[in-house]
Amino acid sequence: MIAGTTSQELPILESRHLKDEAYKTIKTAIIRLDFWPGEAVMEGKLARSLRISKTPVRNALVRLEQEGLVETRPFRGTFVTPLTVRRIREIFQVRRVLEELAMQLVLASNPRVAAEHLLELVDEAPAQFHAGQLQASFDAIREFHEELVRLSGNEWLIKVYATFADHLSRIRNVCGHIPGRVEKSAEEHKAIVEALVAGNQQAANSHLGLHLDSLIQDYLQADGVISLQAADGEN
């Protein structure tokens, strides 16, 4: 379980490129859940924590809002964008199409070589998790899917997938704290790889779909991990 509030303490910035550094620092904090989905992010408090003026913080928040990681609510302030069930489903709909295309391209090239790379990452995630290295475990899960897309060899596919990689990482970081989720993901990843080794596109697509559906179901049942009430009233 993770607490739903944070101290919003960030590392002091001393770089001359404060605008970019503020953006990167706040963005990383959001993705890694130092700022919880739905939590208020206050410009002045962020500036004091980073020991910089409000201007680079304001610029950073504008960029992050353009990327969908924060949202401004009239007369209320700026908040980390909530991870509603609807938002996750929509992201996963696009993600599934892209990863299915990636697997199709992998199967058309050298699936066994690709499988060797992917299996290493399958085993890495639970190993890091049981060693107490939570972020390394979540990073290994991210790397599995990003490596699958990279192995497609399609530069445009890789670029499109990268456009919402930060949102996927945030979802993974939340789901990774659900008891048993890391181990379950590893088993589901292994089933995907085995289908690729067998050269079975239909089975690979099916296992990918089961994996994504499983994530959503666990997210829905994650009582106490995160508030699942969507801003638009959806459960």
C-alpha cells in the first residue's frame, strides 16, 4: 500500500537550465508517484522545494499539462491527472494495437532471438521486486514492453509508442504495488514470449489481451491502493 499524500520535497536545482531541469524533475516525481494521481501540485511549494523562482515551475507545469500529466481546474488549482479506469482502458486500447503490430513484425523477422532478450526481462522484474528494489522491478516491466516494440524494427511504431510511455509507466508504478501483481505480470509476459517462440500470432495477441485485461481487473480490485472514482463519475 502507498499513502495517498506526499511531502512534495524535491531535489534542489542548481543548473543554469532551470526550465528544463524543473520540467524533468517534476515529471519524474509524477511518474514515480512522489506526487499521487489527483494530488494538488502547488507552484509556490514546488518552487520553494526546488529553491528556484516560480517562472520555471510555471513553464514546467504548462508542458506537463500539454502532455496530460497534470490538469488545471478552474478556481481550484493544478492537480496530477487522475488515473481513471476510463483513461487506462483508452490507453490500453491503443497500446494493444501497437504491441500486436510489433509482435507481427517480430514474427516476420527473428522471433527466437527476440525471445531471448525478452525472457531475460521477464525474470528480472520479480527478482528485483523480491530483493526490495521496487523501482528497478517496475523499470524491468516497462523495459519488457518497450523492448518488444523496439525489436519490431519499425521506427514510426517506436516513436508513436514513445508518445505515451510516461503514462504507461505511471500506470505500471501504481499496479506494481498491488500484491502479487509483479509475479502475475511476469507469468503473463512469459506466455506472450512462448507464443512468439512458437510463431503463433493469434496466441500472442490473446495472451497480450489477457495481460492487459488482468491489469485492469486488479486495478479495479485494488482497495486502498488508489481511489478509483473517476472525475466524470465512472467507476
